[in-house]
Amino acid sequence: MSPTPRAWLRLALTPGIGPVGFLKLIEAFGSADAAASARPAQTEKLIGREAAEALHGDAAAESVDAALAWSMGEGCHLITLLDEDYPPPLAEAASPPPLLFARGRRELLARPMLAMVGSRAATAQGKRNAEDFAAALAAHGYTIVSGLASGIDAAAHLGALAHPASTIAVIGTGIDRVYPASNRQLAHQIAERGLILSEFALGIGPLAGNFPRRNRIIAGLARGCLVVEAGTASGSLISARLAMENNREVMAIPGSIHNPQARGCHRLIKDGARLVESVDEVLDEVGRLSAAPSASAASAPPPASPLLDAMGWEPVLADALADAVGLTSGEVYAMLLELELDGRVASVAGGRFQRLAQN
């Protein structure tokens, strides 16, 4: 007999049980109904005393009531492992979440997905790469999955939103919270045109231990994981490692040897990740879903600029650039401002400017 939603929710939302404890209870008692009805003494040996007592406490009941009330809202869904549209790749991954809160286009769960992750402290070029790659991959039919963090994640979500394949944000808080707060507008756009997912109870804040759990969902959903830009301490490397453990394709975009935010990508490449420099190379790894956009639809290449040629690809001071091209600093600053407005250069730390690749 299928478990009642309330019993399933109670097990899934009780603090201290988690996905592993949930499955232990189902295996031991045969159903969520039976596990939820068991005495604390019967469940303690499986999930510990504190979780066993919490399972029968008022707080667990309140979490269930809140979740059911939330699910009555427009575009709000509770998805369990038993539902037909629970994504098979995630169900087959390690420790699949027994319950997902979902807000937005639930049908995106049936689409092929590609994870894109990277540093919160991304460079202008890194964010440009993330947005451009995400837009192109979404145009090819891939739903882009990321974690709604600042930097690379946010840029990837933005790039994919303009296409029907859109984007899925997997968050490390309750679905009624937005973290970081600076991404509130982006979260609203994703809820309207994409999908937000969380396994955490309503009201749960951004606890440090939540984000590795979020990352395993990102890795489990997707066919492959593209790391756009990451330092050696970036949490996105956790997503990449989990993707490898789940036999997903892992790819990384290389960067400058002088950029500390590229060193995580370089480490992944040394460890066996595929070095990719174009969308075509990504598609070679994960498979092509649709024809590439026609050449007539592509935008015309930007006009040549001697100043850009002189800049190279490393950050440079305007005064040094003026010396290199034989112009005054005022003339170079005016040209840099125009190029920055065109999205071809970006100002970076230390009063320097960096050329942006036109992907």
C-alpha cells in the first residue's frame, strides 16, 4: 500500500533523519505509514534517540502542516520518490532526496539537464563565459542546473532563462527563503520561467552543511557537469567530484595561469576532467539534442579594435596601455569606456581593465 502523503512528509521533514535514515526506516518497516506509527524505541536504533523522539514531536507535525499548506500555492509542488515524474537520474544517484519542494515549471524535470557551476567570486570573463555557454546550451535543448549562488551560478541561470529549456535552481535553504538576498529578483524569474528545487523544510536558513547536500542533487540531476571558473577551495569542486562518482561527464573551462579563480578548473583537468573551450566540445561530451542555431541567426562579429589587440588577455592598467599604443591616457580611457559599454572589456581590481572573449 502506498504511504499517505502525511506519513511520507513526516519522515522526510523530521530533523536528523535525512535521506539515509529515511530509507532505513522504509526498509525496516515496509512503508512510511508503518514507520511513522512505530514507537520511538523501535526507530531509535535506526536513526538515533534524538531523531526518533523528534519524529513523534509537535515540531514534525507543524512542518508537515506547513508543507501541505505551501503546496496549495500557485506553481508549488511536493514531489516524492514515488511520483512518476521524479527524475530517474536523481533516483538512481547516491542518497536521493525522498522529498523535493518544487516551484515553477515541474515539467522541466523530464528534460535532459546539464549542470553549470563555479566560483561565487567570479571574474567578469568567467561570468560572461557562464552566461554565453548557458544560453547556447539551452538553445540546443539542455535545461541548465545550478545552485543560485552569486557569480557563475547566477550568470548561468540568466543565460538559460531566455530559452524554453530554461533553468533549474537547486537551493540550500527552505524554498521559501532566497540566499543570497541579492539574487531575489533572479529567484522570482526562475520561479516564473524555470524551476526552483529544495529538499529542506520551509524556513530552513543557509546552514553550511546544507550546500554539499544541495550539490549532490545538482550532480545527480544532470548528464554532465561543466565547471566554468573555480578556485581550489570552491564548493563547485564538490559538485564536480559528486558528478564523477555518479559516472557523469565532468568538463572544465581553462583560464589564465595568473587567475586564482581558474586553478580549480586546472586541477580538475589534471584529474581527468575534459578541457572544453567551446559549446561544440561540451555537446561532443554530453550529446546533441537539436541542430545548432543557423548561421543566419548568429550575430555579426564585433568590429576590430587596435586597442583590444594591444590589451591581450591579461588585466592591464590604462596608463600602460596608453604607452603601448602611443595615445594619451585620456584617449585610452574614453576608448575603454566605449568598449566596456559594448561588453568587450571589464574593469577589474586595481584599476585595471580586462578584455572579454566574444563566445
